[in-house]
Amino acid sequence: MRLLGQQVRISIRPGTGTGPPLLICNGIGAGLDLLDPFVDRLDPAIEVIRFDVPGVGGSPTPALPYTFAVLSAFVTRLLDRLDYDRFDVLGISWGGGLAQQLAFQNPRRCRRVVLVSTGTGMLMVPAHPRVLALMLTGRRYRDPAYAGSVAAQLYGGRMRNRPERAATLMHDQSRVGSGRVYLYQLLAGVGWSSLPALPLIRQQALILAGVDDPLIPVANARLMHTLLPHARLHLYDDGHLGLITSAQELAPLVSEFLEAAD
């Protein structure tokens, strides 16, 4: 689809139910295919919309960097083009920042929010400097051997026992953007924080966090749970990629949350 001069790769899994579709915002540097294991286990009644951020996967590189606020407005226009009046949103990691921005900018259209392995941006409990240093480049998406070598330190959880699985997850289907686009995504979060806005987000929210997540310490989930007025917190025994590696446990939980009566 072409939108505002930008080609965007999208994927829509039709649902058999009547509820709002679920818009998924992926993590930094990753194409929409990465979350196939999770989407495959969601209730078939839920319609699912996924997209590649400009410059990642099948979406060409934009001419200029973007902020979360600009990208949120862009995604809202995308939903307009697809004729969706209301939607739920799920954001994982970097995409969790975008999901929070979408909820804040669309208080009437966005019904429910799922935040996975994410935090509040610049004002958050940071990872250890050694872990943050691994995030400065997208090398793990381009080098399978490197992805396996840093998986335990970066992602924790089940990756500690099977770090070689990171190479499979990052390279089997996910299509990765350039180093310049990875920098664009890093810059989108510079100076951004959802901390002041969280008490103003009135949607029902589900926060999912792994108890062994070196990248986003679990304290951030507890902080968001405290500040979001209508939030529920679920901690699971896995790490940063738990939405994929523990999809069998988490997908039914997300389905139940989205399908509960208003």
C-alpha cells in the first residue's frame, strides 16, 4: 500500500469475530513476520493487522527520520485507509512506545492496549550498560552467528538455554532494514517518554513482562502498572522474546483480554 508518498508492507489476517482488529507494532529492526508464532496462536476470531515500519522488511527506506508522534499519525492514516474506525493495539519492545503513543493520540478509536517487554522511553529503569551497548547496531539481524552469541545476554529467558534459536528467529522469515533505518528507529525514541502521559491513558491495558528480561528490566512493567489507571500486569517466566518463545502461554491470555466484555 502507498500512503503519503511512502510504500508500506502490510499483512491482514481476517478474523471470524466482530470485535475491533488488533494492530501489532513490532520491535526495533524486525519485520512483521517475526511474530508469526504468536499470531498463529491468537484466537481466529481476532482480526490482526501488521505492518513493516518504513525502512524495515518490505517497506522502503523513508527520506527522513521520524518520531513516535509522527509515526503514530502515519499509522492512524493507514487505519483510515483500511476503513477501521476502532482498533486494539499491541506493542512489543520498541513497538510498545509506538503503541503507547497511538493510545494517547487516539483516545476514542483505540479501545484496548497490550504492552509487551517495553518501557516508558528515556525516563525508565535502564538495562545494564553492557546490554545497552549491544543495541547500538542491528548486527544481530544480519549475522546469525552473532545473534546466537549475544542472545542469552540480550534476551534472557529461554534464550539462556537455547541461544542458537535466536539465529533462527531473526533470520528465517524476518526481513531486516538497513543500518540507517535502525538508526532512525533509535532516534525516534530520543527525548521521548510516556511517563507524564500514562495517567491520561484511559484505555484498558494489559502489561506482559518476562521476569528475566535483561533489556527491559521488569521494574518498568511495575512502574507502568502503577501509573496506568486501568492496567493489569502479568509476569511470565521467560525473557525479552517471550511473546514468541512463550506464545503458547501468552497468546490465549491476550485473546482473553481482547475478547472480554467492555
